[in-house]
Amino acid sequence: MAYKLNVKGVYDRATRSASVGGIMKRNGRWVRGLRGCIGLPDPVTAELWAIYYGLKMALERNKTNPIVFSECREAITIIRNDDPEYPIVMLVDMIRMMLAENWTSVDIQPTHADANEGANVMAGYYLVHGGGGDP
């Protein structure tokens, strides 16, 4: 059974701040979580960072063949399509490099908010409670 990794990037227009969160599960059981505060100008970039940090967490803990779930179809499209003119192409390239790591299979799939509740809670933590630091 593959590891399921739900990720979420949250952006607060009022404070111009963003945070990321994610949860990793296997067979429906919690394995690991992540959350962190990032300062970014748009929601799609926040979601790309959430995907990046989620994949990084999976790689660092040798979790094989994760399935990544994201609510942001635009972020998934950006990763799947090669657009060298995209404003943060370096972040997208880092994600693609992680996807090409030693996994035999890794997939990024869209999901709905109701199926992503745990990641939403983790991502919203810093926007509600404040704080800082890296995910």
C-alpha cells in the first residue's frame, strides 16, 4: 500500500502571509505531519511549496512511492507542464527533481477540500496561531 500525502498551501490576503501543511498516512493511519509559515504573494505558490515540503518529508523518511493529493489543480498543471517562463520555475524544477528520485512510482492527484481536512488544519495553524520557522 502506498503512502498517501495530503498537502495544502494557505494564503491570507489580509496579512499577505502564507503557510503550508500536510499529513502522510498509510492504510488510513497517521505516519507524519508537517506545517510551517512562509511569506509568499499568492495561493498557487503556497501550494507549490506545500507539495515541495511534502515530497521532501517523504524522501527524508524513505517513504516509498507516495501519492500526493492537492486541492490546487493549477499547481498540478504547472508541475506537469514545462513552462520555463513561469515566475518561480526554480521551485517547480526542484519539485520535478524530487519526483525523479529513486521512487518507482510517485503521483500527484487533485482532491477536494472535504478529503483534505487534515492538511487544511495543519496549513492553517500558523495563520491562526502565529509563529514562524521553516516547515
